[in-house]
Amino acid sequence: MSRFRRLGRFLVALPPYAWLVVFFLIPCLIVFKISLSEAQQGIPPYLPLVDWAAEAGTRLRVNLGNYGYLFGDELYAAAYLGSLRLAGISTLCCLLIGYPAAYAIARAPGAWRHSLLLLVALPFWTSFLIRVYAWIGILKTEGLLNGLLLWLGIITEPLQILQTNLAVVIGMVYSYLPFMVLPLYANLEKMDLSLLEAAADLGCRPFRAFLAVTLPLSVPGIIAGSVLVFVPAVGEFVIPDLLGGPDTLMIGKVLWAEFFDNRDWPVASAVAVAMLVLLVAPVMVFQHIQHKRAEATR
Amino acid sequence: MSERQPFAPWTDPGADPLIRFDRVTKRFGDFTAVEAVDLAIYQGEFFSLLGASGCGKTTLLRMLAGFETPSEGRIFIDGVDVSAVPPYERPVNMMFQSYALFPHMSVEQNVAFGLRQDGMPKARIKDKVRDVLDLVRMTGFAGRRPHQLSGGQRQRVALARCLAKEPKVLLLDEPLAALDRKLREQTQLELVGIQDRVGITFVMVTHDQGEAMTMSSRIGVMNTGHIRQIGTPVDIYEYPTSRFVADFIGAANMFDGTVTGGGDGRLTVACPELGHDIAVDYSGALAAGAPVTVMVRPEKMAVSRERPVEGMNWTEGGIADMAYLGDVSVYHVRLESGHKIEVLRTNLRHSGDRPPDWDDRVFVSWHPANALVLTR
Ligand SMILES: Nc1ncnc2c1ncn2[C@@H]1O[C@H](COP(=O)(O)OP(=O)(O)OP(=O)(O)O)[C@@H](O)[C@H]1O
Ligand SMILES: [Mg+2]
């Protein structure tokens, strides 16, 4: 009986784990391996890590130089910081827009909630790439936004928004907003409203009750939403490439350039590994907090 | 030497009620949850709202707390119409059925929360919190979070949080429902003791009639949005004014009949189920032919194998069921008509006269003063 159970459990758990191993863990290891090898002209454009053919026997050729290179050239540090900065600003904007939105949806009458949630998820029906392209049409000098502002007489000269960091932030906020709204909604929706009644009963005005009760209790939702926005935003390539300008320095673009323009796979891999490490740290902090929270409210 | 006055402000026509409901109705859409309720509750009372699930008890309490606004009618607290006063400005505090303790705050912070809203100085908050935690015997738990407490302890903290505010009225929505029976009985007495000490008016919702009986100065019996009767536990049990209340509180034997005559504070009623006429004490006037229900509580009847003495109402039948409960035995006697009567018999003696047993023909008897005429 229990043997069958264990077998069943194993079989159910197998496909997702197999999927993760084959399409996530192994590629990661391959990238990590490449990041330790040396570049060469040819196919593949790097030397094997383990040299089988040498007469002196099998030899391991580990090259940490690629990582050293990341430290050596200021470009990389600047690109990392640029990514963190733009992703941070975008996350903050998403939070400022997404929190009231999620709150409004969570407190809307039951019949409305599903329609409103559907609206939040609606952009996913269209390809991400097309939606980012559409922003070019809106933001460019002779685009919709400038046209509108000129027509309203608010400005006399068209504004240069496209190909600036502002356009990148707009694009990222637009693209990642649902990832902020949905976890926040899930959190706010399951909040026990009698807590707010209790607060009111004890003499607390609505806004103070929000600060004292709702906000602290929604911290897990804020963290979840922020991680979901921040992490992909840091590594974002498409948005800075399409909407950003020459001074938009983001690590995703640098990685692209290393890989396709310079054909330096080992350095590109090292950039990717460094980015992974940089992002895994906050995620682990997040999970640690989540875990502690879950224990505290059980 | 003055005699100790019984606490009964509701009998004093000059007394002003602390809480007054004036024909209050609450509708949700086209559903009427509370209908035309008139209610007066006095300072120092322990008032219970008793009724089956869904009868509108919580709705009534929530209107008093300010979470629902009456669709019609007005509510006065201490003479002030509170219809337009938001919950955070009302001099009442509510202990929620779910306790609604803030999960992200310690016990101490929970209790201090209401005091901080009042802008009380820190040092005084500290003293006050210590005092109320003392009162509910939770002193050692000040630093814990609600999830680290047992159900009973959470209930005490919720109570302390309300008491700290020293409200004029404390509202309790089924405060003891989550506790096991033993703890519940113990806490009932404690609650009454605390109420005695702090002198705050308590309004409690419950669907446990034993609880309402032991704790309350008065009880309001509710049914489908109406208050059917308001009275002391004794009133409600001994003198229910309607079939519904008689049936809802305790066990009752009820016989439908018609008045055949009367006078001198006594009626004669023909009850087809009993086979012959019975006499009932009744102070009012009812014309012959009026349909009535005669109610007799099981413990006010006697069951015996001997024919009862003259002047008693009686009927006879066979024992359909009996249960020995130690102090008392419960008999279910089936009459010729098929009607069943429940009778309690106190087991007074170790042995001696043989109690009625299976297969016995028995007589059930009761005095006319122990029956009640119900016209509603
Ligand atoms: N917000 C609401 N919207 C619609 N109907 C409601 C609402 N609140 C209560 N009701 C209805 O009003 C009636 C009375 O509800 P209430 O909560 O007062 O019952 P209760 O006597 O407290 O019952 P219980 O003992 O089960 O707690 C119920 O039929 C309930 O469905
Ligand atoms: Mg209720």
C-alpha cells in the first residue's frame, strides 16, 4: 500500500522535476561551464573545459579570467548598476500604480472582481513583442503622445521620450504591471475584513486602519509582486533595445552584444552567471521572509 | 437596615435606558434581516439576544456597533441618536465571533491598539494594558502573537482589548462558541464576574439557551428578524408569551384546545388530545370557543401508577420511552390519541415505591397553576 503510494507520488513528481532538470538546471550548468572556458575562433567559439587529448593525460582547464574581466571593465559594473536602477524605479512605479489597483479590485463587489482581473490579464492575449512595438508608435517624436500634447497646447515642441531611460521605464512598468497586481490582489483579497472592523471599533479612522492593519498584512504580497517585477526587469533585453537609446546601459543589452556582436561566448556566459547570482540572492531573502511569515501566521 | 434591592431597572418607568432601538428594520436587498425591533437596555445589564441561526442577532449587534446602518428606525445610545455616528466614534466596543485579533501584533500591542487611537500617554497605556491583562488572567502572555495562543486565551485577549477602552457598552457576538464545554462553563462565570467588577453594560449574542439563562439579567428571544419576547430568564422560562418562545426555551408539552368556560381566574379548556377537559389558571378574560394552547413544562408534571387526587388535571397512557439520568428520569408517555407527553421525575429515594416502568399504565397529572395558556 504505502509502497504504491510512494511510487505514485514519485511518478507525479517526476515530470516537473525532469522538466526543470532538462530545461533549466542543465542549460544553467552548460552556461556556467562555458563561462569558465577560454574563447577561440571556431565552432564552438570556446575551448573545451576538459582536455582529453593531451599526452600528459586528462587536463582541466579552468579559466577564471572571464570573471576577472567583468571586474576589470567598468562597463559591466555600470551596466549592472544601470539595470538595477531602472528595474528598481520600474518596480517602485509598478507598486505605486499596482497597489491601489489591486486594492480596488479586491474590494470591488464580487461580480465585478473577475471582470476586472480579466482586464488586468488581458494584455497577455497579445504578443509581448507587439505590445512593446506599439509603444514606439505612442512615444516617438511624431507619435500619438506628442501629437496629443501638441494638440492640447501643453507643449510647443515634441518631446524626446523614445530612446531615453524614461521610455524604458514606461515600457517596463506597462509590461510588468500585471505581475505586481496579481499577487497583491491575491493577498488583499484573502484579508480578513473583520480586522478592519475591529480597528474601526477600537477608534481607528479608515486611513489609519489602512496604515496599521492592511499595509503590514500585505507585505508578503508587496514582496511577491516586487520580486516578480524586479527580477525579469533586471535582465530585460527587448524593452531597452526597442525603447531605450544609446545611453541606456542595461546588462541584458551588454549580454546580447557580447554574444552576438563580439561572439565572446565565455564572457557572455560569465555575465549571465553573475546576473543569476545577483538575482538569486534577493529571491532567497524573499523566500526566507515568506517562510517565516507562513510560520508566523499559521 | 435596608433590604438589598433586586437589580431590575426595566421595572422602573422613570429609568432612562442606555440603549434604545426605536422600530429598527434592516433589509439586505429585498431580504429583511431585522424587522421593527423595539428594545431598551439599561445601564449595568447583561442582556442576551437568543435565537436560532440566521434570525438576525448578529445584524442587530452590528447595527449597534455601527457596521450596518438601519434601513428604518433609530438607535439611541445614552440618549444620543447614533444613526450617523461612524463605528470609530461610538462609545461601544465589540468582541467579534472570530475574535479578530491583529495577527501581526503581540497580545500587548493588540490590547494597546484602542488606547493608542485615543491618544493616551504611553505610560498610562502600559499600566492600563497590565491591569486588563491581569483582569482576564493573561499577564504572562503579553509578548505572544495571537497564533501562539489557545482558543480560550485568544478569547481572553479579545475581551481584554475591548475592556481596555472602558466602553459604555460591550458587545459580544457568541463569545464562547469556540470553546469546549468545560472551558465554556467556566468562562461563563468568569465573564459574569468581570462584568460585575467593571460595571459595563454587556450585550451578548448567543444561540445557547443554557448560556443565556445562566449569564443574563434579561434575554431577548429572536425569531426571523423579530424579537418575540424580552424578559428575565425566569419570565422567559416560566411565562413565555407565545408558542414559539415556549417551544424554543426548554422542553414544553403543548395541547391545542378550545375554551369551554371560565371565571375566578381559571379556564376550562377542552383538549381533544387529552380526551377530556382540563383546568388552567388564567388571569385574563377569554370567551368560550376561543382557540388556545395549554403549555406545561415536563418537570411540573407527575407520573405515577396511582390515580391522582381530586383537583389535579390528569391523563393516562402507556410508557413509550424512559431514560434514567441519575438525578431525574425522563418519561415519554403516549396517550390514547397518540400524543406524547414528556415528564420529568425526580428520583427522590434510593428504593421504596417502585417507579413506573415499561408496560405500566401510568397517570400524568399537574396542577392548574402549573399550566399556562398561550393565545399566540
Ligand atoms: N451583508 C448581508 N447581505 C445579505 N444578507 C445578509 C447579510 N448579512 C446578514 N444577512 C442575512 O441576514 C440574516 C440574519 O443574519 P445574522 O448574521 O444576523 O444571523 P445570526 O442570527 O447572527 O445567525 P448566526 O447564529 O448563524 O450567527 C441571515 O439570513 C443572513 O443571510
Ligand atoms: Mg451571528
